[in-house]
Amino acid sequence: MSIWDGGDTPVIAINDYETTFHTKSYSTELIVTCKEDKKATITIQLFVNNKFIREVSGTTPVELHYRLK
């Protein structure tokens, strides 16, 4: 899976992946793709300040956009 969280370089992950990042931006965008299996189900969960905000699930690519402020 390739995961882009707005940084300079996408992260490559296998199976489960969890990360934490800090931002002063007004919004965030997460994009997850799986080039190896276009039919794979991908789930993104967004937590802000340890509070569950949103979950998005689907086949590649899965995108989650959220306005932080």
C-alpha cells in the first residue's frame, strides 16, 4: 500500500499501518492506494487529539479529506 499524508514522500506499508503526525494546517488529506491488488478493501480511520473523527472504506484509491480548523 502507498499512503500519502501530505508529506514529501508517500509511505509504503504492508498489512496494518498506524502513524501520528502534527500539523498547523487547516485541513488534512490522506490517500491510500494498493497497486498490487486493485480489489483490496482499504479502511482509513482519522483521530484528532485522540478523538475518533471519521472512517472511510473502499477499494483503491481511498481518500479522506478533513477540515481541522
